[in-house]
Amino acid sequence: MEKKNGVLEKKLSGLETLKNLLEEEKNCLINSDMEGLRRLSREKEKVLKRLYGLEMESQKAGIDDVPGELGSKLDTLKLEIRLRAEENQRFVNEMLEFIGGLIDVITGKDHSPSFYGKGVKDADSGPLIYRTQV
């Protein structure tokens, strides 16, 4: 039981670290901090490797389902991580679309959609790049 709790606490700590790294990644994306993104990528890789090792250790120890408060914390953290990762991915995709649109304008192929939120009825439904900058 003690080993089980130790593994679960390490998982919880690792997931919390990953969540914080994703939040920091979001800030680096907003500020176009490429060096910060490189550093975070290396840190995330280390954390993910550690979490993978803990997952393998959990499976060997027969820890599949985590009931109670600890299980709830783990599930909540996993959800937060997934949401932050998806938000960061959408942000990157929108930045790439924006850059592609700028290139289209420069080269005379202006077939790109509006990137500045024009025509957006609901402020929460516009591009993330627009919402985070305004």
C-alpha cells in the first residue's frame, strides 16, 4: 500500500509539473519566445518520460484504478493537461494560419480568412490569437 501511494504521489507531482509547463508554454507562444519553447520542450520530454516510467511501475504493481480523492485529483489534472495542450495546439495552428495569410497577402494570393476577429459574433468564439492579444 505504501509503495502504491508513493507511485501515485509521484504521478500526481509529475502531472502537476506538466500542467505548469503547458501554462508556461502558452505564455511563450503568446510572447513568441522561441528559446523558452525549446527549453520547455526539453523539460516536457523529461517529465513525460518520467510519467511513462511511473505508468509502467503502476502496471507492474497492479495499480490500475485509483479510487477516492487521489483518483479524483489525478483525473482532474489529466483533464486540465489535455485542455491546456489542446488550447496550445489551437494557438499554434492559428499562428501558422496567420503567417500563411500574411504570406498570401505579400505574394498577392489574398484568399485567406480574416485573422482579426472581423465578423465574429461571440467574443469567445473567435481565434485564440485574437482573444489573447485583446
